[in-house]
Amino acid sequence: MPKIAHISDVHLGPLPRISPWDLFNKRITGYANWRFKRGAHMPHDLLDQLTLHMKQQSPDLIAVSGDLVNLSLPLEFDTAREWLEEIGPPEKVAVVPGNHDTYLLGGLEQATEKWGEYMKGTTLSDKQFPFWRQEDCVALIGCSSAIPTPPFFAHGEFDEEQAERLAEILKLTKEAGLFRIVMIHHPPHSDVKQIWRRGLKGLDIFKRVIKEHGAELVLHGHLHRSMINRLDGPNGDVPLIGVAAAASGQGGKNPPARYILFDIQKLGSKFECQMTEYGFQRVGDGISKRLELMLYSV
């Protein structure tokens, strides 16, 4: 019975030493946001507790849906590599990039170079995304929505070329009888404030692929909130699950740090999937079980 953990929006801090030359670009707005707002509400000790708790659940595979860094500074990519090594080896941890990981042109290439096999898997072409990892009866499929954007924008993009590759992987993994989990950073739904600035361009393209070829779960991050939505599939609803930021403290406007654990069991040709969310409360110490839900029992 594979266990898949989902964690997102780690935003590792504190920021490294920054040269003034590093801020002659979009980073100036992100630095100001961190310096005067975000940094105060992302205590690293809570992230340490959360990841330790997650590791103690002994997940077979950890899905990290982006935003490991803040400003795409070279030293941040090194810090993120160290954090990834702490939570598991590359064969047990799969990463897709977020908008902060591709803050500037070249960010994705730097992330790929530093994080290596953590951000790779089996593909059907020479393109990096989508890739998939197989763990027993589960196929975790990683898509990329991360693109560099102008200041004050944080949207993502999913295009027709990636959609074609995703469709082929979904067909192949379905034929193999696998429980298909698709992971992407930006939420493929419309429950996004200022969606034109923070949402997913190509949302309809992504939704079309899922409606035509199906999936058993779709995971995302980006909004720093835990949420459950749905997408249309060929045979009914596909659960769409977002998780609160792993970096969030207890005093900010967003929910405190959380992660999700999925216990998946194959019963003949059908699946059973139990979802459990763990995280901090607004008040009090320690991590508690916040939600337990049976997503599939068919």
C-alpha cells in the first residue's frame, strides 16, 4: 500500500547575502515583499518540525509541487538541494518547479542543474516535462507551469505541446493499471484572486486533457491554502487537491504549515485512497491531524 506525501511552497529562508546588483530586476519587488512582509511569517523551525513529522510517516514517495526558493538566487538553489537531500534521495522525492523557482530567465535551468534527478523521471520525448515516477501501483506525473514573469505577476502557463505529452503519459499509465497522480504548481481551477495575475494560462487546455484521459488525483500548490476542488474526468469527478504552504507560520494571513499523506491500495482493478492532512493550528504547539477523508472506495 504506497504512501504518497504532498508538500509545497517551502520558500526556504532566510535569504542569503544579496548584492545590490542582484536586485536590478524583478527581484527588487520580491525582496521587498520578503523583507517587510513574507519573511516574518515563515519561521524555519516550523518547516523543520513539519518535514520531520512527514518523514516519520515513512512515505514511499514525496511530491514537492514547487516554490522551494524565493528569488532564484544561486545560493538559494544550493540551500534547496541540501533540504531535498534531508527529506530523501532523488528516487523517493519528485519536484516540479514553481514561479519563485523560475523568477528570472534561466531559473529553470539553474534549478534543473542543482536539483538534478529530483526534478526528472521517465519521459516519452527529450522534453523534461511531463515526467513520471512509478511507485508500486502509483504513477506520479510531474508537469511544469513555471515561467518567468514581469514584476507583480506570478502566473503560470500550460501549453498545447505539454498537453500532448501529458495525454500520452496518461493513456500509457492507465493501460498499465496505475493510480495516476498529476502534480503541477499553479492551480488548474478558477478559485484564484486576480487570476489574470496569479492563475494558470492554459487552464482550459489542462482541464481538457484531464476530461479526455482522466486521472485519479491532481495536486497543486501556489495559493498557500489547503483546498479541495474537482475537475471533470471521462467517468466522473477527479479530485483536485491543494495544500497550504509548508513555510507558513501561525501568525500570518494564510493557514499554518501543512502536508498531506495519501494511502493508496489496489483492490483488483480498483483503488482505495485515503487522504490525511497534518499541520499546525493557529494556536498551540505541535502538529495535529487536521483532516481525514476517503477519496476513493470503489
